[in-house]
Amino acid sequence: MTAPSRREVLIGAAAGLLAASGPAWAKPFDGTAWRDYAQRFLLPEGRIVDTGNKGVSHSEGQGYGLLLAEAADDRAAFDRMWGWTQRNLMVREDGLAAWRWQPDGGVTDRNNASDGDILIAWALLRGAERWKAEAYRTAAAAILKALAAAVVVEQAGMTVLLPGRDGFRKGDSLVLNPSYWVFPALRAFAAQPGGEVWRKVADSGLVLLSKARFGGFQLPPDWLSLDPQGNATVAEGFRKQYGYDAVRVPLYLAWDGYRDPYYFRPFAMLAAKYNGTAIPATVSLPGGTTTQVSASVGMLAVYRLACLIAGTGNAVTVPPFGPNEDYYSTTLAHMAALAAQSLGFEP
């Protein structure tokens, strides 16, 4: 699995698809937003296209698409995406999804990406509730059983989540990705029969986030190493930075209802440093060197949400989507809107 490159495309700070409606989450995610998203990124056969990454598709994208379709109450699109996912990504023997599919080669990396599996399973559970479709719940349960067997491990008294089944054990240390802790999904999993392991994973994720604070802003890294004694360091062999992956940490915490400013201050501090506008897309850790590439619209939407919860008083300007806003930025903005709605924040 070549995960370090999954975010390393210059997704930029563009402006939007919904220019007429104002900033990216100036109004709630709704049917209009979903239709625009589907027109841009969802192919008729049910494949979500990562337009910022050479048109590939991956389990994460399918999971995000399923979540957005469920939120928009579009079962037809949901079924197309789930069908494509089953036919093209559910090709492993263990019941998990292969993480990367390319138009000119099909599945080109059979390793799973645990966040993709989590997002798919969570979307299936939400679909089961919305449409009273037990087949979705059965499929979700099978994915959760496979995930628990393949990627949930014990380290230093914690129950943690490997980013994929293969390639993330480095000697006696583990390489982890803090943004793979999709906290609202883990809570939903914990409520399922036999779901106690997911409560432990969620609890351990909070412990990890308390350990994974680096540099002047105390930011989590995209990739983290955890040794047997419980020491957390920025992982070797990966870009030593906070960036396109870890920006999802405050998003998932917010979506799960966390309101303690402790969790959101690092991101609000970064936003305040740059007056809520030209926030850098990445910050080296622990050094603090920033890139000249600015955070995308979707990233800015996450920062706006983090600042609201942190109560820092600094505002983040979220511009409209640009005509070429890519898949990841657009998805982050819509996810931030859904998280904000779940917390009762006004647009």
C-alpha cells in the first residue's frame, strides 16, 4: 500500500462549484449539494473519481460517497456505489476492500485501507437505519468482523487500528494514522452486537491524540509510530508532517460530538497564526516548516469548525468552491457541513 502518496497532490486553495450559494458550508449539506457532488465525481456505474489523483478510485472515496448519498436520501446512487464497490474492490479473501483501483488497471493495490473499510461499514449501517434494509446491516457486520480480525491489535495497553493489514509493523513498533480513527463510526460500531472492541479502539484513539502532539502548534502527524512502551513519535519512512490526512482528526472528533476545546486548540492555533486565511496545507513535524501551498476550501471548512468549538474567537474565511475543486477538498467541505449540522451550528 502506497499510502503516503494518497494526499500528496497539490489540491490548492481554489474557489467553486457552488459559487452562487456562497462559502463552502455557508448552508447545510442538502440535496442540491449532493446532486452537484454526484455530477462532478460519481460515474453512472457507481464509481467515485478522485479528480486530484489521476482519476483513481479507492475504498475511502466509495465510503465517503456512500455517506453523502445516505445523508441526501439517495438510495439509487447508494446502491450503485455499493454495487460497484462489491464488484471491483471486495476482491480480497478476508472480506475487506482493496484500497486502490485505476481506470487502466483495475485493482493495483490489494492491501486494504482501514479508514475506507470503516467508512463503507458505517455508511451501510446508516443506510440500514434510513431505509430499513437489513442486507446493508449484514454486510456491515461482515466488514466489521473482518476488520477486527485483520487490523485491530494491542500495543502498550491500547487497542489500536493498523492502517492496513500489511506493511505497518516496523520491528516491535507500529505505524498508525490518527485520521483513521473515524470516531462517529467507531461509536456506531460499538453499539452493534459484540461491539465492545470498537469502544476500546475509540478510547485508545483519544489516548493516542494526547500523545501525538508535536511542534509549536501541538499538531498530530499524518503518520505516527507507537513503540511497545507507548511512546509516540513521528513515523520514519513517511513524510514527517501534519497535513492532508491529519486535518480530518478534528472533523471526526466534532462529528462524534466532542466539544472539549482541548482537542481543537492545536488546529485553531494554526488557523489564528495565519489569520484564518492563507493557512498552509502542511506543517513539518516537529520542525514547523510550512509549505507555500495553501489549505484547500475543504480544509478551511474543517478549520472553521475547529475554531468554533475551540472558542478562540478567530474566524476562518471559507471561500466558495472553484470550478475545478477536486474530490478531496469538496468531500471535506461537505463532511464539515454534516458535522456542523450534527452539533447544531448555524450556517
